Amino acid sequence: MSAEVNGTREPGGGSDTAPDTAAGRVSGAAGDPVPDPVSDLVPDAASGRIWTVPNLLSFARLLGVPLFLWLVLVEADGWALGVLVLAGLTDWLDGKLARALNQTSKLGVVLDPAADRLYILVTLIGLAVRDIIPAWLVVLLVAREFAILPIGPITRRLGYRGALPVHFIGKAATMCLLYAFPLLLLGDHTGAIATGARVVGWSFAVWGTGLYWWAAALYWWQTRQLVLADRAGRGAAASAGGPPGPDSDPDPAGAADPEPGRDRGPGDQKGAETTR
């Protein structure tokens, strides 16, 4: 699971005085940099390449999502487990290759967590249809996704692209769930191995669900830090008489010269008053 460019500020996005978290700085009242409390949340921007080896592995993993769901629904559990194992291997491998080959990309940091979420979603659907997991577990995990849904619009309003970086707790939660579901699928059979798989699977499921919600709380905390840093940057610039924010009117009188550098003619005064 990759961490997610995300969070890198869009050129011209947000206020000119908002925190430059990519650089880990916020402009102070006198132009002096002050520490940004959320500088570690936003990694350096990745490349815009699409056709990289890690991205091809992520695409292959996405193609396995509908296949896995179909195999679960027709109770071809052996093949379904095989697809999950391959998905897990490609998930681990694409991150390793992205770093080793210096092929971290903006698309990759979106594809990787998207594939993880899709596998969790289709596994929930398949296991719930077969009555392997209860409805309350499905509700808890789906509700968590809705709980973090507003974070994207908030960070985009502040001028950041994509999502927040994936937290370690979020990675651990996803790992637990991706271990839990195949074990629960294996546990839907008889025998000592199935019984052991069921016990271990439920342990991973409970821990994964708890960590999933803990990660959601951390993402909201990170978002709050970004909002506070943005307000601090605006306040520092305002107290120093810096450039106005994006919502202010830089020409409240409406008398700005439409062509800077040209002497205002006699007729321009009236025109400036009536053409706002």
C-alpha cells in the first residue's frame, strides 16, 4: 500500500498565504518562516507517469476484483484464495518496485489504496451473501468509508491534490482485514484447519475493524491540522498587511486601472466607477 502526492498543493490553489506544507513552512508576520505542524503529512510530489511497472501491477490487481467476487459467489473457494494471494503479492511488489526503480507516480498512489478498498468491499459482499460474516461487520466497515468521505473536499478546498498520506495505522488495518477475509473464507469448511482459520480470521477481523476506525480518527485529526495551519497562515499575512486571500476583493473601490502603467484619462474615472 503506497502512501499518497496527495496533499501536495495545487499551483495557485487556495490562498497565497496558506501554509506551504510541501516545504514544511508557513509565512510569519514579517516574512520569517515558522514551523508547520503538519509538514510531515504531505510528501513530495510524485511523477505524472502512467505506464510504469508498479502501475501495471496495480491495474492487474484491479482486474482481479470482479474475478474474485465471482469465484466467491460460486463457492470456488480454492481459486478465490489463489486470486487473493496473487493480489497480496502484487500489492507488496508494486510498492517495492516503485521505490527501487524510482517510479512513484501520482496515478500509483491513487490506484494502490483504491484496489485495497475494492478488494475489501467485494469480499464483504461475497462473505455476507454466503452468511460467513454478520451484517454488523459489513455496516461498521462501510460506515467507516462514509465517515472519511468529507475529508477529500476539505483538503481540495485548501488547495491540496488527492488524499492525505496513508497512516501506518491505516496500513495495519488494511493488512489485518486482507488477512482476515481469506481466513474466514477458509474457515467456512469443516476440519481442524478450517476451525483454526476461523478463529485466527476473526481475530484479524476484530483488530482490523478497530484499527480501521482509529485510522479514520487520525485522518480527521490530520485534516484539522491542515485547516488550523491554513488559518494561521492567513492570519499571519493579514497582520503583516500581506496579499489578500482568495475571497477578498483586491479592488473594493472598483477604480483599478484596467491597463497598469497607462496614465488614466479624463474618461477613465467614470468608467472605473460603472464597469465593476
